[in-house]
Amino acid sequence: MTSIVLTQAHTHEGKPYTAGERLDVDSSSADWLIANGVARHDRQPDPAPSPEGGDKPTEPKPTTSHRKESKS
């Protein structure tokens, strides 16, 4: 299956969908929908659930440097 995001309203397998909805379709359907400007590849899959069981994904903490540069 290939994940796509619709770029316009479309009826797939008899069910209406709106632009922005994500669908998992077979690769030939995905190719057709993309080639005809109806969808684009879904490059942003759903985030994985956090290990703590919360509903927010775990994000890495940014690293910051506190080193001061000398002005010499």
C-alpha cells in the first residue's frame, strides 16, 4: 500500500473524500491519482506514539552550546 494525500475532493471506491485526507491505496491507484493531479505522496506519516503512552510524540531535546567565544 502507498500513502497519499488528496489535493482535491475525490471519490475512491464509492466513498467521497475531501482534499487533505490521507488514504492508503495500491501503488497503481496512487500513481494514477498523482499523475492526474488528484493526490500527492504522503511524506509525513503519522507520528509514532510516545513510549510513555501519551498522545504526543517524543521529540529530541535541542542541544545548545553555552560556550562563550573569546573576543581576542
